[in-house]
Amino acid sequence: MVKEHPNFSPPSDSNIPIWRYVDFTKFIHLLETQTLFFPRADSFEDRFEGSFAKLNVILRPQIYSMIPSEKSESMLKNISEHTRQWRRYTAISCWHMNYHESAAMWKLYLKSDEGIAIRSTYNKLEASLKNATEDIYIGTVKYINYATDFMPEGNIFNLFTHKRLSFAHEQELRAIIHHSPLSDDTNSLDFSKDTIVGGINAKVDLESLLDSIYLAPNSPKWIQELTEAILRRYNLDAPVIQSALDEDPVY
């Protein structure tokens, strides 16, 4: 189920459209399993995923100055080592917030003309995950300068609700699942085991989630016919819309 957390900020407009640009096979997986796939954060291409900003490392001796000197060095080292590990225990579903479809997102996330964009809203995504067995947190991404800005410390969610300014065009909304690697006997962290393998399939109510389905620019006619047929098979009535980028210009 979706839970509130102070590190997760909803968009100012809770009905803002959100988009997930995926290839056709991933769309079929969503319908067939009725689950939303949350890939593990260490599978993302961004090397800075799950990292702190440089200023955090510079200021840590001051932030934790109340720690006795004989312990501070090992504690600061543990913070760094633990931070490197959290991507393995965090799974994320990424969505693009925009009132219109995005030509840039089509190009970034699809490798052929046979992709689709799932259009939903923040409210619908939240409602669609109400029966998920996982604890899920949803919020907007904050974009900062990792060279000069400070990222709040004290909670590992900050690592995944912040990204570099160069990604600000993504206008990202994230749904996040975290499974800490607690040992069975001591209840301490055990980084030798994986709590998430590959990712997590969270149960989703498709009727609540799907607002409409957009077809990629230049997609063949049979893709629309197939998509409509598949939606009927699963008793879903979301409209199938050809990308507006296919419209002819007027002069």
C-alpha cells in the first residue's frame, strides 16, 4: 500500500498527468501480470543514482562533530560504505510529469516505433497501488547541483528523491520500495544478502491506473488494432490514442 513519508512530496497538482514510456513487451507484461515492475536502483544507467552530493562529504566532519573523535572516522567511513549499498535494496518505478506527451521522452525511452506511453495521474497511480503488499512511497524528484548543493542527510530516501540538474527535463515522479537487509538474529544490517533480486512486481489495479494509452509516433496501424484488441481481452476501456506528433503541419 502507499504510505506517507516526510521525504516524499506530492506534485502541487495531484491530478497532473504522468507518463510511462515503455516498449510493447513491457506493456503486455503489465496487463498479463497485473503488476507494476519496480526495477532495482542499481540497474539504472545513471552512475550517480543513490549517491550524495559532494558538499555532503565535505561538511560531514562538521555535521557529526558531536561524535567523539576516536569514533568519528569509522562512522564517516561506514556512512560512505553503507550509502554505496542502498541501491541494491531499493526498487523504483519512474514516471514523467507533463500535461502533454513529450517528444524527448519518446526518443529517450523507446528504440522502435512499436512502443506505447501509459498515461495516468498522480492520484490514479496512488489509488492503483492501494492493494499492493509492499510499502510504497510516492513523490516528486528534487533536482540539485551535486557539485555545490547540500542534500539532506539522516534518511536513505533522500538518496533516491534527488537527482542532478542535468536530468531536470525528466520532471520525474517516483514510486519507491525499500527492503533493508536486516539479519535474522541480530537485527543489524547484513549486506551479504539480497532482499530484492532484479526488481519487484507490485500488484496494481489496472482500471484505476490506466487513463489512456498513447502510441509512439510513426507506429504502424496494426499496433493500434492490436492494442485495442488486447485491452478488450482484459476488459479495460482505456482509449488508445495515436501520438499527436504524427499530425500533419498546416501552412
